[in-house]
Amino acid sequence: MAGAMKRSPITPAFFALVAIVLVSAMIPATQAAGEKTSGQGKLRFKVLYTSEHLPAEAQKVLKSAHGGFAVDRRKGKGETYFALPGAGILQISADLKNIKLLPTAEEMKGTNMHNAMLWTAEKETYLTFPGNAANRVFTTKLDGTLVHTLKPPTADTDLGDPTVNNYFKNNGPFIPTDVEYLDGLFYIPTGYSKLDYVLTARVKPGKNFDATWNKLSFGGRGTGVGQFGTGHGVTVPVGKKRIDIADRPNSEVDRFTPEGKYLETVKLPAGSFPCDTFYDGPYMVIGALHGPDRTKGAPIYILENDKVVSTIMPKEELALANFQHIHNAVMRKVGKKLYVIAQAWNPGDFVILEQVN
């Protein structure tokens, strides 16, 4: 019949086109848009904020970043703190949307704070920073007010170990790389020095805050059980009375009792250089200075039950060119999503990653 439409045969090309449309519809919008992700399983992440999220004064000095983060875990809080040489102490809001500079004492602002630690005692909450170049440990209030400076041990200080005592009698430098607080004591690794012991100081919080050196030291540079290649970071896991030390060149985390007795070692992929550990719920987060393949930049490991369950590669997979070396990483949960805040070193850089559903 004139004017009738002709039926066109359904070709294989048509079925292929339908298949492409259906598959595309199943891909999350972030991936469909070509957004880069890194990690495995439910622990995959994308870039949320880069260094442009920092205040202008912090951006100017970011290349010198060589520190770490402290998270306020108290109920209703959630802020994250860190410091940059030349800028001072910074606070990231609990929702991660804002970052501000805090007033910082000049003796802290002008030098490097190699990590950060937040702790509460006697109904007071403090920030404590190891000044590796200043050879000091600084403690402030949450508003940045300096309340105490722990100076190096002297030649007649008794630190409970002959090797340590002789080191300081011979004018060995005190180079703190991190600090943690547990039951009235600071635990301070010294991995950037030949000493490489964990030192302790007795802390008296409150109105008349004070900290004095204590007769307990453990670890030391060496290859024996409980010794370090570089004891770089220290962590007290939430709810536990245990001291975890990130031993960089040995690709491991060594665990001790509060009295310095060796417990066990968690091994990481060979060639990894763990800088520090951070615990959040079932996960342990580790930023590494190097990974097994140094051409790909450094990894951020996420462990569950002491086994790596996700490896984030910021440089290789997220196109973050400055993340050849990672100096610190922490995890935050905001709403139903996880976030990773990370800091690169040499050159310094900053990023906040968001979990991909």
C-alpha cells in the first residue's frame, strides 16, 4: 500500500547500542563522568578538596608541610587540627567544609610541627605538637594558646636506660617525631636521631600544667625484637592501653605495653615506609612515605584486622602529582561516608578524599 512505512531489520549494531546504554545507566554518576577513584571494594575514594581549600596564608607555605593531623573524637566535636611552618595551627571544621588559622605562638609558628595529638585529662583538652627542628614538645589549648614547652633532657636527666642517659650526657640531640598521651605520660619517639628510643615524660595537666622527664625509655636503633629502623610515629589505639610505633624502613608497626614491653608486629607490604597509624572504628589508616613501587608514588593503606583491605594511590590513580611521599593520613566519618585527610611531603600538599558509594 502506497505511503506505508517499511520495516527495518534489527541489526546486531542495534543490540550493541542498547547494551551500552544499559551498562552506562548502571555506572555511578561519578564514574560515568570520568571521575578518578582509588582503593578497593567499599573503601574507594575520590578527591573532594585539594589545597585550594586552605586559607591563602597556608597555601603560601604548603610546600614546606612536614607534619600530621589530630582529630577531636569527643562526642559532638569532630574538628581536625594540624600545623604548617610559617602559618601556624589550622582547624578543619567537623563537616570538613571550612578551614581556619588559629593564633599561634611565634616559637611554634616559625618552626615545623612534625605531627599533632589531641588529648583530654582533668576535664581539659589539649593539642600537643613535636617540634623536630626546635627540639621541643609544645602543648596548647584548642584555641592555640601555648601552655607548656617540654625542653630536651639534660646531661643529668635520668630516663631509665643507660644507653639513653649516656646519649644525652654526650650532648646528643633531642629530635621528637611524634607524641602520644596515656595515663599521665607522654610517649615520644625520636626516630630522626641516632638514639631512636621512645622517651616518656610525666604530665601534670590543669591550671599549673607541667611535664617532666620520666624514668622509662624503650626501643632503640637496631634490628632486634622491639628495636627500630626509624621509629617515626606513635599511636594509642582508641580504648586500648597499647603503644603502636610506625617503624618506617622495616615496613611494620611494632606494638608495646605502656611499660615498653614488646607485644607483636604488624607487617606491611615490603618496601612500604609507614609514617604513622590512625584508628577509626574497625580500620587502621597508614600514610606511607614510600610504597613497594616508588615510580607510582606513595600509598595510603587501610587495614582491617591488621590486614590491608584497600590501597589508595593518590599520585598514580587520583592525579595528585605532589603525592610522591605521604607523611600522614587520618580518617573521618561524616554522615554515612568516610573521608581521608592526607598530607604529602617534599613537596608538601594537602587533600581530602571522599568515599565513593
